[in-house]
Amino acid sequence: METDWTLAFGLVITAALIAMACLLMITALQRRDSAPVSVFAGQTGGTVLIFDGETLVDATPQARAMIADGMESGGAWFRALARLEPMFPGLLTRLEGLQREGRFILCSREDIAPPLVLRAEHLGGLTRLSLVEGDGEAARPGSDGLAELALRDELAHLRDMLARAPLPIWRENAEGEVVWANGPWLAAAAAQLDPGKELSWPLPAIFAEPIPAGCGETGPLRRALGQGDHMEWFDVITRAVPEQPPGARFCYALPAGRLVAAENSLREFTQTLAKTFAQLPIGLAIFDHSRVLQMFNPALMDLTGLPVEFLISRPTIPALLDALRERSMLPEPKDYRSWRRQVAEMEEAAASGLFEETWTLPSGQTWRVSGRPHPNGALAFMIEDISTEMSRTRRYRADLELGQAVIDGLPDAVVVFAQDGSVAMANAAARELWEEDLLRLTAGPGDEKPIARWRRQTAPTLLWNDLEDFIGLFGPRDPWDGELRMADGRSLTCRVAPMPHGTTLVTFRLSPPANAGRDDPAARAILIA
């Protein structure tokens, strides 16, 4: 019985060991099937790349090292061309026709030593690129000289590019010392040395003020080199050096001379505008697209009486108009609702450039208010005090009305002719005599002249011809008299006299009847034309 239990236990242990061995074999086979097998496995020399389109199928270790070093982005095809194209100019063009040609061979640039040969083949839909030295021998076993040559070539290009960069570039360590600098930086540092001295280690800083940490994150830092008229301006930007102690950084000084000149020109232009605005007698208020006051001149305060503290607080258009209304500086509306509607209409009209009104204030002042649109949705309002001009206009209008009333009271018919033959003034007696509104008669090219109309209402006479000639004369003129007879038999005495500015005064008076024993007062009309 004990023998049977021992045999059974042995069988169980044997079966478990066999099962574990099978699992280990299956796992090993799966790993072997999933791992890519390179055709160059075990090969230690040569630089060969095999592509299916732009997908890397296989490559030698040296080739993989060549396309991996120094490249942070891009696919294998891009990295390979980035390495090979500078050494083999025209490679990309030849590769575009490789499927048609089948194969080609390119030699490297003349300045590459030792010379290299690139062999490209199109086999079975795959592209094979092989690099060998000019003597036809592959690289030594265990050597990746071609990758090193590509890196050296790229390093030479980078050094040349940095040396010829048109801006100072330098590197600082964690202590702020300059540990590397390009040509423009060294030239700027040498220009600051005293005569007879040369640059020494450690390199000096070219800017008088230190460059604070992190200036490139919040924006460039403006720094200047030189003095007086030879001042050169730069915008300094810094970048942290990766995988270095904190504080190590790259520094770039971007030329900002033109930008500084433009800013100075703009500042001077703004100051000139500000001085001009300050001397204007017209009140100026400029609002931005949000209708907030951004600029005003002293004339606005003088005209409106608004305190400078209120204007500096940047009020909106409604707030400014409310403040003017409280000081009785606006035409009083019938109700507040209509006032608010007028404010909105005024703002819309100003935005379209159509707003211009004359405001008569309760104080007796008269303002001309106009609104004009400005770029970016801004609005400019101009307030001009035209009280004197309006008073002069009203006085002139009153004088005209008084003069018209005076001549209307004369018994003779009076007409004043302008030099072009039109009627400039006529009184009521003249309108009654000729039975028409003489002021509405014009002397345009297509209009009938007043004298031609009068000629039909009188007996034939040469007086009208003489009057037409007299009105058009220039220079000194002498007054004269004449007689004429109306179609209804009335007799008129005509008096013609020169007036200032080329005008002519014509007076018509009714002659008394021949059988009258005494002077019969007749209606007199005076025409001024």
C-alpha cells in the first residue's frame, strides 16, 4: 500500500514538471516569433538602410546610429535624408527616379574626407541605401565612422551658422558667467575694451545691467549698447539649457534699433498731437469702441466746466452727457426717455459720420457739436462755441430785415440790381408797380431777365437798353435820369445811380397828371437790384 502511494506521488510530480517545461517552451517560441529578426544581425560593419516607401524595414547598427543622433523629430526617411542630402547634393531628386532607373551611385562633396560613395538600389519594391568609403571598402568592424562624419559635418555647419548669425548669442553657466559666445557677441565685447587691451577669460558681460532670470518667459528685455548717437538697442531673450544645473541658459540679443526708432517716432508724434489738441479752441473728446473716454483736451474742460477728475475717470458717452445735463450744458429735452433715445441716435449717427447739430443752451451759448468715426470703432466728438458767430449772424439778419422794412416804407419804387443783372433787393412799392415778386426773378442763362419783362409792360423806349448796358459796366459810372410810360398810360420818372460793389440802384416815381392843379401824392416805389 505504501508503495502505491509513493508511485502515485511520483507520477504527479513528473506530470507537473512536464507541464511547466511545455509552458516555458511555448513562451520562448512566442517571444522568438514576435521579436523582429534583422538580416544584419551579427554584422558589425557597413552602413546600409532598407526602406519600404518611407518606412524603415531594416538597417545596420551603424546606419541606425547615424539617423538617430542629433535628430529629435521626423520619421526614419526624413532623418536619413537630413543626414545624407548635405553630403550628397541632389540625392532627393535622384531618389524620385530610382524606381525607373533601378540603381545609381553618387559621390560625396569634394570637401568631405575621406570621400564617400552612396549606392541606391530598387529591389523587389524596397529601396536599399549603402554607404561606403571612396576606396570601395566598408567601414572597419565595430566602427561607425560614417555616422561620426555626418555628425562632424553637421557640427561644422552649425558652428558656421552661429558664427555668422547677425545677432549676439552666448551661453551662461549657473553662476552667470559667459562660457561661450559667437562672433557678434565677441565683437561687441571687444569694442567696449580700453585701447590696447584684449579679451581674456572669463569673458566680460556686454550689457551694463545684468540680465535677470526668466526674462524670456515674460517677454524680451530691452538693453542698449554704446552711448549717445552710437546707441544700439537689443531685445534679450533667454532659454534654459536642458539637462544642466538650474541657472544655465542660452541668451539671444535680437536687434531692436528699428523698433526703438519707430516707438520714439510714435511717441514724438503723439506728443505733437497732444500739444496741438491742447491749443485747439474746439473741445475734443475721443471714445474707444466701448464708448469710454480715452482722450480729451483742455478746451473741453473750459467749454463744459467739467472737473478734470471726472474726465480722467474715463466716463462713457451717456455718463458724460448726464454730467453736462446736470450743469445745464445741453438743450433741455421734453422728457428723460426721449433724452435717452436721442443719446442712442446721436451715437449711431456719429458712428456713421453723419452727426452734426447746433445746441442752444439755457445760458444763451450756442454750440456746434459734430461726431466723426475713427479707426477700430472709436468716436470723436468736437464741441465748438459759435455764440459769437451766431450773434453776428442774427445781427446781420436783423440788419437785413431792418433795411428791408425801411425801403418798404418808401413811396417810390426801388430796385437794386446785382452786376449779373439779377435783383438783389426790391421794396413793396416796386412789387406793386410791376405786379410780381422781383426777388424771385433770376438772371440765369435760361431765365428771362426782369428788364425784358418790364419792356413788355411799357411803351417802346431806349431806356431799357441803356439800363442793361449801365448794369454791366465796370469802373466809374455817373447817375442819369429818364422817362418812360406804362402800357396803361401812366408816366414814370426813372433815376439810375451806381452803388458799391458793382450794384445799381433804380428808382421809379409816378409823374403827376398834366391837368393837376397841385401835386397829387402818388404811390412811390423804389427798386434796388
